[in-house]
Amino acid sequence: MALSDIVKRRIRVNPILCNGYGYCAEIVPELISLDDWGFPIVSTKTIDGDKVLRLAERAVTTCPRLALLIETVRPDSH
């Protein structure tokens, strides 16, 4: 069993910090799309699988404005 199967995580964006560069959507399109102005629309689903988790971590670390984070989701939250 992979760690990502035990601990559920979700990616979040701080809209105040984000300038809409769009790198995140290029790195992890499974979780992030862009609106008409280039700002991220982040999926509310949890990150499934180690590959997507690694891509999400890469998106967080390469964000030029440090506007992304990965949060742990409590088991009772939807």
C-alpha cells in the first residue's frame, strides 16, 4: 500500500498570492486547469497515486509566487 493511499491530500491555491503564471496547470493538469484569465481552477478531489502526488509536489515547489500548497485531508471531510 502506497503512502498516498493512507494519507489523503489535496492541492490548494492562495488566490491573493497567485499571479496566474499557469505553470501549475502545465505540470499537473489532472488537478489544475486555468480559467479564461490564466488563473488556476484547482480540483477539490484528493490526490490519487504516487505519480500525481509527485507532480503536485513539483507544482508547489516551482510556483514562482509560492501560491500553492498541499494539505492533508481529514478522513471525515469531503
